[in-house]
Amino acid sequence: ATIVLAVTFARTEPRKWVRKLGYIALVAVCLQGLLGGFRVKLVSSPWVQEKLFTNPTGADVENFRIFVAMVHTTLAQCVLCLFAVIALVMSRHWLYATIGNFCRACGYDLRGTVSGAEDGGLRCPECGLDNTLSLPQKIAAKVPRLALVTAITVVIQLLLGALRRHTDGTIIYHAIGAAVVAVHIIALSRKILVHCSQCLVLARLAVLLLAALGIQLALGLGSWLLTSAAIEANRPPQIAGKTEWASALISAHVAVGAIILAACVLVIVEGKRVVRDLNGDSSQPTGAIPNRGEVLTA
């Protein structure tokens, strides 16, 4: 599917930077597959272990296996973020969302439209949305920066979680990381919902972040309680986390963490576009088409 995506972009996508995203996605998926295969061979193939290590039965093999597993997991989440960005920049919202040209909700051509809003704003005659943005530029500019900081904290938290899963280490660092991430997500979502609620995509991403945060905290607490109960029942730590319910909760916990990271990345990308439009730089290509039905040239 990624090969088809990259080839389609190469043949039909006029935006050079979007074509590059397709190529990067293809390379990342191939690298992810190679890492997955290497990880399996590293665990199951004595020949590979003998070629890589002077002492295949020592701790070096296990440490390297854990490192490869963490890289493999983190790369998978980065690939998800990349595909989320591709979905955003190929969406109807992005293609039509240059302020003052097209409705941010339905893509209706607003050029030449007489204002229908009471405050003189640009109201879409098709869906009724007021497309006039009255956001303070300084506040809007803080959103992608705060989202970047939040994304970094999420990545660190994902690494701490991977370390916890693969080494059965203490949960204290992961718990502290969860608190830090929660504070950043709440602060980011509050800033968006209070100051940037006119930007529908940002507002929806903020709601998604808050909902995902609540689900993530519940999943993390549930998986920890199940694993702790299994350990108290005299099961080894390696087995305690692999019971049916614990495995399901842990897998869901990892998946929701990846969704949170992807949402933060989308806030960065969408926030940058909003700031650019507020600065009156809409002439720069984001994918907004000049007329309905015309081919993108930006």
C-alpha cells in the first residue's frame, strides 16, 4: 500500500514536499520491516547471535535485543505520525483551507461572497460557518510550540514505557512521565479550546487529546493493577504481564499512546498553517486550489 501511495504521489501530486512525505513513508515502512525481521532473527537464530556477539549467551545479547525492540516500537509510532500528517495534508480541509478563499468546513468558494455575519465576518452561504479568524497572533503562535514540547514529552514517555515493558523495571519513572505528559496535554488543550476554538481541526484535536489522555490513564492503571496482582500470585514478572487481560490492556495502552503522539504532531502541523495564514502568508502553497475542479499547482 505504501508503494502504491509513493508511486501515486510521484505521478499525480504537484506539491513537491508532499511527494517527499510519500517517499519518506516508503523508506520508513521498509526500515520498520527490516527491523522487525532482524529482531525476530536476533531472538531465534543462534547463527545471527554468533555473528554479532563474542558471547551469544551473555547479557549483551539481551541488552541489544531490548534496544532493537525499543527502536522498532518507536519507529512504528513515528510512521503512524507520518501517515497522519499525510492524511491531513491530503484532506479536503487542508486543500480548501486558505483563509479568505474557501470555507474551512465544506470547501465552498468564498471569493466574491458577500459577508453574511453580523460582525462583518465571512459567513459561508452553504454551511453557515463564519470563516473570519480573529485570533491573537502571539497566542496562536504558542500553540505549535507548546504542541512540540508536548510531543517531546510523549516520546520520552513512550520510551520509558517500552523500557518498562522489556526490562520489567520500576514503574516510578513511567508514572512520573505520565503526570508530566498529562499536565502538558491539559495545558495545550486548554489553550486551543480557549483561544483557538474557531479553528475546527485544532479544537477537535484538543478534544481528542483530552479523551485519549483519560483512556490512557485508565488503561495504564488497569494494566499495572493486573500485572501487580499476577506478581502477588507468585507468577514471574515475565509471565505476569502476558496474561490474556494484561496483554490486551498493555497493547491498547501502547496504541493509545501512539494516537496521542500523532495528535500532537497534527496540532504542530495545523497550528503552523493557521499561524502562517494569520500572518497574511496565504500565498505560500499549502494545497489550497485556486478554483473548484482545477489541478493543484502549488
